[in-house]
Amino acid sequence: MSFHTDLDDDGEVMSEINMTPLVDVMLVLLIIFIITVPVINHAVKLDLPQASSQALEIKPEKVQLAIQADGALSWNGETLPAAALEDRLATAASRQPQPELHLQVDRHAEYDHVAQLLSSASRHGLGKVAFVTEPGR
């Protein structure tokens, strides 16, 4: 790059614009904006509570059903006549959410008692049945 005077060798005026001062001014402005923009943007950091859109899950009630060796039934520790079982199962099936049946059967009980109880529960629409066991016994 060579420096020229205002007049060319021919005596004519030079019509080119010198871009160097313009680029210097633009770089200075760019640096000023880079420094001042974060200062102007004042932000207060807030820890806002997060909302959860999940529905509250209601735990179903647990009904302890026990069958003794002789076929006697108990509902949550209370002796239950066989005739009242159907009414209790119908009442339990109408609740929302439906309760879970936790079935504990004596090892010497006949399978027929268990099958009848499971059949009655299924007929009333109770699908959540758990078998309670006593390990090591």
C-alpha cells in the first residue's frame, strides 16, 4: 500500500475514500457496545417455585383378607361369615380408587377356598390382589 498526495502525478484530484479511519471508528464502537450491553442489562436472579402438573396420586386402601386352615375368613382382622363376603367385596369394588386385596392363606387351607375368593373378587371387578407370604416358615 503506497501513500499518495491529494494530487496524482497527472495533477488530478484523487477520488478514493480512505477506509482506515472508518474501520477504526467502527471497531471502537463495537468494543463500546460489547462492554456496555451487559452493564445495561440488569437482571435480578429469582428462585421461583416450580409448578408440577402431575395429578396427586391417591394410594388405594389395603384390605387384609385371611383364610384359615378350616376355611374361616377374616377381613382386616375381623372374623367374617362367608355369606357377608359378597357384600363386602361389592362395597369395596364401588370405592374409588379400588382397594388392594392382600390375601394371606394358611398353608393347610384347601385350594377351593382360595379359588372361590379369587373368583368372587374378579366377579366384582377387583383386580388388584396380592398374596402375603411368611418366608422361612
